[in-house]
Amino acid sequence: MKQLEVQIMGQSYLLGCPAGGESRLLDAVERVDTAMCKIRDAGKVRARDRIAVLAALNLAFDLADKAPSVAAPAGAEAAAQPKAVADEPEHSAELAYLLTRLDDALSEDGRLL
């Protein structure tokens, strides 16, 4: 596993990255940095942990809008999902992987939670 040093809201993070995943990781870092800086620059929230949570919620909400069937609850609504998405568990696995990576990166900041 390769390690990349990235900047999010002006803070450096050393992140592990699978071979060949560098561009995807850098795209994700860009999205997180943009989302967090936008919240910070709005001036209403100053604490990094709150900014991170709000950015994560905004990104998750955007992800759910792009693939609503991924976030849909099980049951009758799940039966209405397109078969291709309902049968692809890698969507939830990718989201879990990204959330774990975000938790790992943010846990290095001693000021969080």
C-alpha cells in the first residue's frame, strides 16, 4: 500500500492508498477539502470536528442523490430498485471503506471528539 501526503483545510494527512488508486484518492481529498473549506468560509462553524461532520453529511447526501437506491431502506422500496444497483454490494462497501479512511485520517487530529 502506497502512502500519500495530502492537505485538507490546510492540515497535512498521510493516507494509505492501494496501488492504482492515487487519482481516486486525490479526487476524494479534493471533494472533502472543498466541502470543508466552503463550510469554514461561510463563517458560522469554526470547530474542525463540526466542519468535518457537516461536510461528511453533505457529501453523503450528494452521494445519495446520485444513487438513491444505494441509500434506500430495505423492504418494499428495495424491491423497486434497479436490479443492477440492488445486486451490487460494492457500493455500500466503497462507502464503508471511504468512511473508515476518513475516520482514520481525522483521528490523527487530537482535537476531534
